[in-house]
Amino acid sequence: MAVDWSGVSERIKGFIGMSDQAQLPAAAAKLGVEERHLRDAIRLQSRFSTLKVIGAMVRVFGLDPSWVLTGRYDPATHRVAMEGDSATIDALLSELAVTGSHSVLTEEASPDLAQP
């Protein structure tokens, strides 16, 4: 599934309730990210910043990373994100962003999380 980068920006803004730049500091603090990373993610200026912000949103709000990246819900990636630690979430996001798939879900990559 392809990443919808312009949709990512809209989902970030919509989910954190940011209607203008004045809300940027509070939103960044809530997510635990630097303001510049949030600003870059919203403007799509840095995929690194965007993935960092998405990771924070997944951890803080319990979102499915596939939904944030593509606009489509995937119960498998959501479960992995909810059961995994920060490193698992970051690896999952990186793989989804690069390949559009999630081999992180295979038993070899994550035996405890691959179980239904």
C-alpha cells in the first residue's frame, strides 16, 4: 500500500487539532517532539521528521501507523504497534514508509507479536 504523504500531513493536523501555527508548541509538547519536527511533518519538508511525529502519535494516541501513513486501517499493524515498544514502532514505520509492507509482522522478525 502506497504512502499518501499529503494525506499524512492532513491526518496529523486533524488528529492533533491544529488549525493554526499558534498551536504548534502545545501540540509538540503533548507529543513529546520538537516543534521543528512537527512543523516539518505538517509541511512535508522532512520524511525523518514526519516519521518521528507519526511514531509519537502512535505511542501517545494509540493510532494504527498504517492509517496515519495511508488512510487505511490495518488491524495487524495496529496490534504490532500497540504491543510493541518504541523500537518496534519505529521499525514498523520505517518499513511501511519505504516498502509499503510490513514484514515486521513475520514470526522471524517478531515472534511474540506475530501471533494472532
